[in-house]
Amino acid sequence: MMNETASEASLVEMRGICKSFPGVQASDDINLRLERGEVLALLGENGAGKSTLMNILCGLYRQDSGDVFVRGIKADIRSPRDAADLGIGMVHQNFMLVDTMTVAENVVLGMPSLAFIPDMAAIRQSILELGERYNMTVDPDAYIWQLSVGEQQRVEILKQLYRKAEILVLDEPTAVLTPQESKELNAVVKRMQAEGKSAVFITHKMDEVIAFSDRVMVLRKGKVVAEKVTADTDPKDLARMMVGREILFRVEKAPFKPGAVVLELKDVCADDERGLPALRDLSLQLRTGEILGIAGVAGNGQRELSEVVTGLRPVKSGGISINCVDSTNKTPLQIIKSGVSHIPQDRIAVGAVGDMSVANNLAMKDYRSAPISKGIMLLPKRILEFARKMIGQFNITTPSPETRIKFLSGGNIQKTILAREIESCGSLLIAVYPSRGLDIGATESVRKELVAQRDTGKGVLLVSEDIDELLSVADTIAVLYDGRAVGVMPTEGADPEEIGLLMAGVQPSGKESNS
């Protein structure tokens, strides 16, 4: 069937790939090629088909039509194991690791070639050698729960390298990393390239496309709309190809005019799920008309901070006040009634109900009052009217308002949550990674909306690991490390490198934070 020999063929070639879901054509006659020693960046808006295409390559989905060739040979990839046998591995945005197992155990977990009684000493030695070779050292005997997010990502990559992966799919790999860790990841990818390995890099960060990739392919609505050598393009050009219009990379906002204190934490302490300290004597203030940005690598108390404020996690000691009213350990419903909205970190488990319609998810904060209810009776027509308004205003891509939300892309689920929470916000908006997983056009809209909320006199607590986002949107930045605020500074004049060091627990002088 093929004219070229295996040695002359592309490392991976996907031809005429089509894949549809109910009401959605996710992949529409897509052709993709990946050469040996190449990094291909895959760009596109939410729902453009990037993840679907890579899930087909990695055996998680089966294409409706089209063919996949690996090293010039037609491949029948029916499962992740089939993909692994072909040297294809994927590092997912949400890590596939078992917290209660060691690094070494996670690396070999599920390998079909593993002996009934594995030689763990040899496995540990191999992991150490791989870590030294790629400058990704990690203790093979450490438990996953003991590692930082950056270290956990190292484990995911080491797992694929241990399994001899030559084709690595990286899904939003820098979303949870500090700037320093992102640079380290780039160095790892370059080392892999030098050895002839290849990678597909999915990201929404234009500067990282430029830094990481050799070639870029842009998808829109399941079709390839552009393909360029990375050196021949720039972030603005890429953004325009993605969304079909000019994108502003910095949010225009009026001068900072703070008002009364809307949220105050005094010496707050709280534990995580394991009963270990997550917040340690944390004190913060947020005023009306202010966006307070919380910087930090995931796992340093950001999630717990948002949960103690919204009533989802108990406070062990200290106090929280909202609009000068003691709100310590109030119930979530009491917090909602006090005017607080919450865009949670976990949009699937906490932010949305998968088996409910988009319309009903949008109405979850307003169903107790007119116009979408009358007494104890919900008014379905009013709910649909409200949903159509929100879908249009927030550009949510869905076959219909009555589509179950679990069938939407992750980005469009996030847009639905954003629409609901912003629409129902009274005086305080807690936004935890609000632009994570969103394309650049949607990210621009979210950032503008956060500033608009601030300009109407609301207080916004913005949790983000994206320093550029914080510098663009926030008025004040507080850096969390190990549950403590290790630095609070005005955004104007803030040094990104200093923030990155604080996020890693290092004082700018080079001295380790003793927090």
C-alpha cells in the first residue's frame, strides 16, 4: 500500500482521520506527520480536536475512518498497550500516578513484561541512571504523595522513557510548573530530540510553542487550518490562526482603586485530606475593587485556601471574615448566600454535574429564585432562555443547551462553570485556575471578565500558576509555599524571576525559605 520504505517514511503519519461524537465532528479528515527527532506543537481552541487526535494515536479512542502509520507500517492501535508496544507514550495533564506507591512502583506498574517477583533493586538503579542521563533526578523510593507537582511530572516522563517510548505526547505539560521547571522540561525534550526521539506538544501558551517546537499545526473545528515551521511564525500569528482574529496578550485595565476589606484571613490553619498541615497561620486581606493573585506551585495550600473560604474545608484555628462578618466554618450554602462565587480547581468533580444538561448546570446557582423558578417549582422554559443567553455571552460550544455537560470538551465545561459563577457573583469571586485548559481566545475573555468584575467593585481572589496571567490581571500578588504566604507584593514592578523563586521555596537571595 505504501511506496516509501520504512526508513524513508515519517515516524508517525495519520491519514484522513475522522472521529465523531453525538452532535460533534471532532476530527474531520485530518492528516498529521511527525518526523524523527522532531517536536510538533498542536494548537487549537477548546473543542478543536487536539486531544481527540492524540487519544486516537495513543489507543484511547478508535477512529471512525482513516489510517495510522508508525515507521512506515500501518498500525492497528486498539488500546494504550498497542501504542506502548509501538513506542508511543503519553504524559497526561492529570497525572496517572498512584499516590500511595513509590516512584519505582509507579514506573513499572502495569508493564506486561514485569516478572512475577520484580527485581526492584535493578529497577531503582535504572530509574536513577535515567534521571541522571536526562537531569531529572528523583528518589525511586519516595512515595508519590511526598513529591512536588514538578517531581511527579518527572516520574511520568521517566515512566515513559523506562518503557522505551520514542514518541512522547505531552498534554499541557507546563500548566502546573514554575518557570524554572518549564525550562528544565524544555532541556529534557531537547535531550530526547538529540537521541532521535520525537514529541507532540499540546499547549495554549504561545511563547512555549516558540521555545519547544520545530513545527506547529493548528486545528479549528476538527480541521487542520494551518501548518508552519515554528521559526517562520510568532505568537500573534499563531493566535490569529487559532481564533481567526487579533488577540491582545495583555489586559487593558483601569488604575487600581481598592475599597473596603471584603475578605480577611487571620492566622488560618487547616489540614489536607491526609490530616497534614496545608495552611499554616495564613493571613491575607482582599479589598473591593482588587484582584489578589495567589501564586504557587500546586500542592502548597492554594486549593485548601479556596476551600476554607467557600466552606468546603474546616478551619482548625484562626478566623475568616467576609464583608466584616465572621464566616469561619460557615456552610457552603451560607457562604453562597453571603455573595461568594467559586470557580473550583476540580471542574469535573466539584464544578459540574456530568449527567445534567448544560442548561441545568448553568442554573445551579440561581434555581432558588425568579425568573427561573416560582416558589418550589422550576420553570424549564425560563431555564433554557437563561442558558441560551449564557451560552452566547460566554461562547460555550455545545450541540444544544440540553446536551449533557459530560459530552463537552474540558474547556467548554470550564466556560460553563465560569458563566454560572460570574453571573451569580455578589461581592467576592474565588477563581482557582480559571483559564486552565482554555484556548488563548477564551483565556483573553476570562481575564477581561475578571477585570470587569473588579471594576464593578467586587473582590477577586485569583489562584494561578501562570505568572504572566497574574502579572497581567492581578493588582497584588501573594506567593504561597508550604501553606504560608512567603511574599506579598504589588503587581506593578514585580519581578517574574523573583516570584518563580518564591514559588519554589527559594528566597531571591538564594537562601531557602524556612517556611
